[in-house]
Amino acid sequence: MKVPVTWLRELVQLPDDVTTEQLAARLTQFDLKLEEIISSGISGPLVVGRVLSLVKEPQKNGKTINWCRVDVGPEHNDAEGARGIVCGAHNFVEGDLVVVSLPGTVLPALGFEITARKTYGHVSDGMICSSAELGLAGDASGIIVLDADSAAPGDDAIALLGLGDEILDLEVNPDRGYALSMRGVGRDTALAYGLEFSDPADIEVTGAGEGYPVRVEDAEACPVFAARAVTGFDPTRPTPAWMAQRIEQAGMRSISLAVDITNYVMLEIGHPIHGFDLSSLRGPIVVRRATEGEKLTTLDGVVRTLSVDDTVVTDDRGPISLAGVMGGVETELSDTTTDILIEAAHWKAPMIARTARLHKLPSEASKRYERGVDPELPARATQRVAELLAELGGGTIEDGLTVVGAATPRSAVEMSVHLPTRVSGVDIDAAAVVEALEGNGCEVALDHESLAATPPSWRFDLNDPNDLVEEVLRVVGYDQVPSIVPVAPAGRGLTAAQKLRRRVGNVLAGDGLIEVKTFPFAGAADFDRLGLPADDVRRRQVLLENPLSAEEPGMTTTLLVGLLRSLVLNLGRGHADVHITETGRVFLPKSDDAEAPIYGVDRRPTDDEIAVFGAALPDQPHHVGLVMSGERVRTGWAGPGREATWADAVAIVQHLADELHVDIEVQQAHVMPWHPGRCAAILLAGQPIGHAGELHPRVLKAYGLPARVVAAEIDLDVLIDASPEIGPRPNFSSFPVAKEDLALIVAEDVPAASVQKALVGASTLIESVRLFDVYAGDQVPEGKKSLAFALRLRAPDRTLTDEEIKAAREAAVAAAGSLGATLRT
């Protein structure tokens, strides 16, 4: 919200010694954060001049310039009573009042100081200015031509055009929609300084009674609708300079008197207003839901196809306005409009937000409606607009004011007067609490140590005791709240699971992976790119009520969504070899689709309520994921490099398991988004906990990635829970280990993991089995391969005898034989 300080000072009588910087600092403390202080930065003699003569002089380059003699006032004229100035614009004539920057003027928009200089055969002793050269909104194709009676030659143009005004650009939080108006900012300014506030919405409404016929069929979307007519308006009258200046200072542009008045009142009191050309209306106005496929051409000239989610204002011909967002061309105010129907309606915020986003049509009106507009303003807004149309445009306010519906009364919020003190640690007495709440517009009833505060109609964000506490602290000052760091309880530290997660991070870093943190949001398009089947459980999401993006409406079920986005980003920035990892939660909805209730914050929920809430929460396990593209071993002086392969992803997962002292199995699998022939399932106790391997070519194409990108994702919580540092610890033997090597010949299609599993289960004396060599060549039969395993054998209570070692070895060979394996000789 851009707030002209001169306008603000009309509403609040700030002391003269309060500077704009001090005002901005106080409003920032008051939760109206300053973005910047805007000023023209113009210095030097910028004055009003009258064109005494104008001679057109064609030039050799085909351009025609104007050699002008301009009266800039006795103080600035030369001996002949004027100054000679060359001007290339052609939108003015002799006798016009213009804006002249004399030598010594600095115009930031141009970036240099104006000087007298010779050009086109004349000495141009100044410059006649356009809007763009002064940093003003408006038509930049010609110079500024002032109203004939608005000033005299020599007058200060900086003051006349408001170029000396300073403007506060404030960041307005979504819960403070009232501050998108001079009324709202003025009220908060008065409260911040303890001053009186002149409310521009304190308007006496006249002519209540039957006016233009209106029927509201969608009362849920439109609780209040007000309309009144003004006739005999003169559309040729210009917008007063003061009004156009304020509209432009607030970041909008001046269009025409009628439109400017509606925009001015919106900026002034915060309620959007729409004007219809009364003569173009056909029959009564009806507010209803659009029918599927209805058409409306909005003021921007776009034909829009409507749906049942849209609320529209209609007459007998159909939709004439997209409610609360933008009007239609058939009833717009034109340069011939003399009769105007003024509409000021209260539209519900969710409906406006949905419509504006659906049609990609943000507007100044929708920006205010979707944050909440005072529902008690419609009648007063129409009155204010009607009075200005009559005063400035010569119109006549017709009898009758149509008002359909009424604002819903606000419910009181009960609170202990000591709650602000308990929350903040600042000693705030009851009188200060009541004064702060009443200053914010609340009606307060105090009863001993409790109070009931009824929020004002414009404060939709005040609904529970802690909201009231925030308003009290805003007045008292957040800087009064002491900064006390909580004392950490003794005897506590990281849990075992936290320590192991940190160990996992260290292992991944040691393996050359860089940790990233990505947003946990995903949508159907992400799952499509991953090639997940329609019935894949990972497509089932926890959906958000208010997602940041319509394309990502839910919480992610796989870390690969964020990791692949990050990979694409890094490759696009020129990084050839990218190895990244992420440890985070995924969100898996429960099968019963229970909805989580929303409890108040005025008390602690009961155990039963907590149980109901917990039952509705999704499962949120920690996963660890990784993706690698490019060289795993870098090419350098030591020799050629090596591209990352599916085996590297499996090896990193195996390394994690080893560091957690967990035995996992690796088994061939076919799961998207991995390549069907280069995908390994990671098993723990026979159950899959994740996958690793090379991504499917279709996935790489969907993301625009190079070939041979590898990835892995596993359930870290399951892996950690299986670690002996979390679960039951095995009994370790202190007796010597016996080592045996086995070379087995098996068919090529027999997975090494299956043979290894058979060997481990062959005898209770076999402590571990490790594959250390795979061979396929001339020394083994065709269609066969040789697998070499290192066996470690140990007993928990004794040193093994030769007979026991031999028996265990024979048992291992026999177990492998069940898979068709024979001992290699």
C-alpha cells in the first residue's frame, strides 16, 4: 500500500516535528512494515511557464522542432521577459501552461542536471517537461499541459504537482486487509501516536429507501449489496489535479473523472466500488452463480468463459460483471456516460480469491476483497461516491438507496485481563489492555479479571484470545517484550535416533554427496514425470487447504520430486557433475481419510481430543534420497574418470546400512521411476524399504536430464529402528573367527543376493557372508558365472574345531546347491 504522507496527515494531526523516517519506523513497529520511502528526488528550479510563442522549424534529419519563448515568471525571465527553449513535442500551443525545468534542475528520471545548451541552432535555456521526465504516471508521448487557471508563470511546479511529497510503501500482511486504505493506515497511525483520528468513512447516508431493483440469489457469496443512482453527470469534466495526483501517488493511474472518483474512494476508505452506465442496463440487477459456459467480456477486452464457481452480476441480457473482480464492457463508464449506477457490495473473500486465480485476473478490487473488506461500508461508500460525482461532475443524487442484506454481527471474544502479561512477560494492567483493544475498534466489557471484546467489523483476524493479545502488544510495543533465552533442561541431549540420522548425514557427505533442502510439495504432474502408474500408492497425497501453488496442491510422498527439480536447476546452471542428497519426511495419508479437527488456542486440548487429532495425522517417516549425474570419479591428472552407475547408488545405500550395523539384502526389481533392468530393491528382514538404481529413460526425457542418471530412496526410520544402537543388541562373541572362501558356479540369471542369502542361513555358525568377486569367461561354462564369497564363522561360547568349520562349510555349499550352484574347482 502506497501512502502519501500529506494525505495521511489530513487524517491524523501528526506533530510537525515527526519526520517521515520516524513515522515509517513507528508504523513498522506497529506491524505495518516499510518497504521504502518514495520521493521524487527532484531539486532545483522547476516552475510553471506560459508559452508566448511557438515557431515550427523543420530540420535536415526530417524532424520538426518547436522554438518557443516561454514566460517563467519575473524572477526567472531574461531581459526580454521570457526564455528561449527548444522542444520536440507537439501536443501544446501558444498560451498553454507547461512545466519548465530551468538550468540547475536535477531530474533523477534523466540522471543529469539541466543546463543551457546550444541545439538545432538555438540556445535552449531550460526544458519543457513530460510526465516521464518528472517520474510521474501518465502519457509520456508529449509534455505536461496544465489547466489554464491552475497556476501562474513562475509558480513552484514541485509543490503544484506534489513532487515534494513523500510516499510510504508499506507491506500489508494478508490478515490486515483494512490497511489497504488510507482509513486503515490512518487509524493505526493515530493509535500508534495516541492521537485523534478523522475517519473518512464517517459519512451520513441519505435517501434510504427503494432504489434501483436488485435481487441477490447468492447470499452466501454476497451478504450485502448497495446501489444508488446519480444522473446528469458531465463526463467532459476533468479530474481535479489534487485527486489525480493522489491516485497516481498511490500507484494507480488517472483515467476519467467518474472512474477516478470510484478509485479514490476505494483508496480512501478501503471499499471497492463499481460504476455501471445506467442507460445501458437492461432490467433489474441479479447477483447469482454463473451457469457453466456463460461468456463475459471484461473491461480488459478478454472474452471469459465462466463456470458455476463464479459469482456474477447480471441484468436481463446476462452477466455484466465478474463479481468483485472486474466489470464488463457492455455497461462500462464511457466518455458519454451521464447517468451512473453506483455499486458497493460485500463479497466473501474465498469466492473472490478463487475467481481471481481461476481467471488469472488480479485487480485492486480483488486484492482487497480476498483479504477482507468492512461489510458495514457499502451504503457509506455509495454515498461518498455519489457526493463526489455531484460535487465534481455536476450530477444529481437520485432518491432511493437499495441495500440488500446486512453485515453479520461479530461475536465477543472472552479473555483474562492477565493473559497479555502471561504471554509477553510485560506487566500490563487491565486499564492498558482495555484502552489498547478499544483503540483497535473493539467494544470491551470488563468484569473483574476477565473481559469480553467484540471485534470491529473490519477486523476479521480477531477471533480468539491470543489475537487480542497481539493487538495489545502492538500498542504497548513489541520492543518492550524481554528477550529471555529458555534454559535448556539438564541431562538431556540428542536421542539415539537423532544421533544416527546425523551419522547418516556424515556418511553421505563422506561419500561425496551435497545435502539439499527442497519444498515438500508435489502434484499430479510430478508423479506423471516420474512415470508412476495410476494405482501407485505414492500418488495418494495429503492435500492442503491453501496450497502455495495450484500445480502442487499436496505434500510429497517421495523425496525424488524435490531432488530431481534440484538436479535440473543445477545442471541448467552449468554444473556438469551433480551428486546431491536429502534427508527429510514424506507424508503418507492414512486409509481412513480422517480429517484433523481445528481446536481453539484458549485452552489445552483434552487427551481424547489429542487422540482424535493424532489419528487423523498422516504418517510422516524420514526418508533419505540421492541422485547423481555425471562423473562419480573425476577425470584428472591421476587418470580418466568414471561415470556414476546404478552400482554406485546401491553401494552408498549398503554403506549406510553398514555404518548402522544393519544387514540388508539387494534384489533385482522393476519399479518406476527406475530402469527395469538396472533397479535394485533394498530389503530388510525380507521386506522392501526402498530402491536404488538408474532412472528410466522416459523419466530422464520428461525432466530433460542426460542419460545414466542414478537415484536411490529408502525409508530411513525403518533402517534406524533396526540398528542395534536402537533395538536389541546382539551378543558379540570374543572368541576367534574362522575364515573360509567359497567359489560357486551358478546360472547367469541367478542373483548373487539370493546365493548370499542362502549361505547366511546355512548354519548358525556363519556370522557374515561377503561377495568379493564375480567372473564370467572362458574358465566357466557358457551361460554360467562364478561368484566368490568370503565367509566368517564364529561361535558365541567357544573356539570352533576343524570339524565344526568343515561342517559349516559343507552346509553352505549344500544350501547354495538348492539354487543350482556347484563348487568351482
